[in-house]
Amino acid sequence: MNSMTLPDIRNRLLLTSYSIVFAFVLLLGSGCGALRRAEIRSVAGIFSGPSGSNVFVQDDDPELIRDALPFVLKTYEALLASDPKNRDLCLTTGDAFVKYASAFVHADAKRLEKVDFQRAQSLRRRAKKLYLRGRNYALAGLTLDYPDFEKKLREDPQQVLHALSDKDVPLLFWAAAGWAGAISTDVNNMSLVAELPVVEAMMCRSLELDEDFEGGAIHEFFITYEGSRSEAIGGSAERARDHFARVVQLTRGEKASPYVSLASSVAVRKQDYQMFKDLLQKALAIDPDAVPKWRLANILAQEKAQWLLDLSADLFLDYEEAEP
């Protein structure tokens, strides 16, 4: 029998406690008045504080996190329903929904497209709803400080975004990321795709205010955004490479996801198999344990890297010539 280390035990106990807290939080809707607002915020702090966050991002078991997150998401929503003006909780809830949609639901949809198209389409629809729910929670957090934020954003993005400061970047980024994620799940929805310029404006403003946010996450967005579109519709492989170079610099090359993003966008679009292979091998060579706060993200990125390598024959027309 495998022995468990103390960190393993601590992580699993804390994850179990989330389910207990969820059951406790349900009392908020029972009319019994079990928790006052100050106590609600104290419970919320368990989730949004460093210890609550670290137990997820530092874990080395993606399946454990996949199974735990639905409980956590509903707990966030229960807390937020009882304290809707809690800006930090709006951020934590929006962030979590977008990450869950991207890392698990949307990722599963992509991997199933070749083997179970109907299931993949169902997962895409679910991912879209989760992305939009996360976006809406983040927008609600911004609206607390900027009344009618979403309405003004749609009417004149530049004006409303100019009023924001660096403290608003987390909410702004996750609102934009959720919006972009939803668009990517339903590219034939023209009314949704038409909102992409608003998302771009939000990401550009986020980059201006804090380019180092979440280890260069905004630059990573632009790797895919610029690299997956042809020059004819405004994309730029050169700009994608610039964003890639900057995020690698910011993260000292210790995050796998930028390599995967450039490989799956620019390398595939340019049909450069050698570039694709080199980038993904660099992603796989990164030690997930080197930076604990990126451990889970690196493991997930490396799983995607290996999946893409296995899919090479479907992605490159000259694969057999390049890799006999």
C-alpha cells in the first residue's frame, strides 16, 4: 500500500472540509439565520485566502481537483447569494468557474471530438454556460465599484476601461477570459463572436495595467488570440511570438502552458511540425514541482502537450514525411 505524505493528508483533509462547509453554508438559505454577514465573510475567506487557493493549485492530482471543484463552485455561489456585495467573493467565484470550464469541461470536449462527437458537443454547450457564469460573476464584482459597468462596456469600451486601475485587473481578466472561452466553444454563434472586440479591449487594458498578472496569463491569452487567426483577419504570428517571449521571460521558462499555446496556434497554423514538436517537448521537460504554485497548471499543460503530440498525424499534412 502506498504511504501518504503529510502534505497529501493535509490536502485531502482540506478538500473534504470543503464539502462540510458546503453543507453548513446551505443553512444560509434555510431562514434560520445561522450565520451573520461577518461570519459569512469569515467562511468565504477559507476559500479565497492563500491556504484555500494553494490546496488546489499546488496539488499534483488533477482528477482529485476535478472531483472536488463542483462542491466548491456551489459553495461559492451559496456564499455569494448571501453576500452579493462581496467583491472578493465575486472574483473567487468567477475565477473558479472559468478555470473549471477551461481545465476540465472544455478540455474534455476537445479530446472527445474524434471519438464521440455528440458527447463533445454536449460538453461544449456545458463549458459555454460555465464560462458565461464565471464571466457574469466577475462583471458583477466590477459593477460594485463601477455602476452599470457591463452596459457601459458594451456601449463604449474604451471610456469605461480607461477608468479602471490595477486593482481591477483580476476581475477584468476573468470576465474577459470567461467571455473569450464562451466564444471559443460556439464560433458559429455570430452574435457572440461579434462581442470579441469587447473582449480584446478588456484584455488589452488588463495588459496595460498588470502584464505580470498570474504569471503572464494575459500574454498567454494573446499568444492564442494572435497566433490562431490568419493575418487576413487581424492575427499575427509575430505578435504571438512576442507575447510568448515575454511570458517565458516573466516566468523564467518554468510554465509549460506558453509553449503549448504557441505550438497549438502558430505552429499548427503555419504547418511547422518541427516547431510544434520542439515546443511541446520543452513543455514536457519542465519539472512540475519546481514552482509549487504552478504545479497543477503545469501538469494539466503537460497532459495537453502529450495529447497534441499524439494527435500530430491529424494536425499536420506532412507528418509522415517529417516523422517517418
